Amino acid sequence: MKIDVSFTVPVPPDVAWPLLLDVPRIAPCVPGAALTEDLGEGRYKGEATVKVGPVQLTFAGEAKITDIDEANRSARVVAKGMDRKGRGSASATADFKLHPDGDGTRVDVATDVQLVGAVAQYGRATGLVKDIAAQIVDQFAANLRAEISGEAAEGGAPNRELSAMKLLGGAIKSKFSRGGGKDEPKE
């Protein structure tokens, strides 16, 4: 499934670029995720936890930054992980590119996500999964903006909890505000 999202940060591209490649610094901004090991050469181990009502999915896996193009400020992140309880796996390839946006930077992210096993059932409603992904990116962007502006250093820690109920509520609200709740075309 393909997911395209964008977000902005309040610094110019020449400042945003090295920041977005600094995985240990930005990992705490990703809700529900934790960096567990820096393997060197742009490779990292980590885990991500999502709560869906009473069910908690925790994926442990590895990500690598590849295809870094300094001149065009673009890169690719390839990630894969397995649910700790054996309910399936997820893999993703995310291409991101930075663009000047006034005094700040717009980051465009094009992601291809593959779900396998029982966890793939959560991916059946493609429109809803895309809306949830957009909510995750919105939370990440808000946390990253707080990190950049120094709010996190002043005691306002980034929101690290990823609540699927909050995401679901936001996704449903987004769906209804776009089309009155009508089904989207199937892909």
C-alpha cells in the first residue's frame, strides 16, 4: 500500500537536512517508537508499539538509511519488523525529499508498506490505514517542531505514546470531513 504525506518544520532545508538524518536525535519524536541500537553505517534496531483497544502490537526490527543524495536533499529509509508475539510482520520503504517552504522546510514522504500475517488484517481498510499513517506523521512533525524549537528541552517532552484509539478518532474525523463518510474507491 502506498502512502504519501508531507509535513513542515520551522528551519531552512540546510538545517533540517542533517537533523532528519540524525536518527538518535529524532527517534524520540516518533510516537510509540524507541531506538534500541545504533548498528553503524546508517543502520538501526528499534521497536514500535501500537495499542488497538486491549490489543498491543510491538514490532521489533531494523531500519537503514540508503540512497542519500546530499545535493537534492533526498534519501530512502528501508525498514522491516516482526510482531513480538508472532502475529506477522511489516516492511516499508520510505523516500523523503526536502523542499524550501518560506522560512522553513516541507518534507515530502512517499512510503510503500507491506503487511504480512495476522497484522495484514489491519491493512484491509486502505483508506483508514492511510488516515492513521497521516495522524502518526502529524504527531511526529509536532514532536519534531517542539524538539527544534527547544520546547522538549524545557520540560515539554515529546508525545511518545501512540494510541490507536486517538489515531482512529482522528482518522474517522478526517474521513468524514473529506467526503461525508462515503467509501473511497478501492485501489
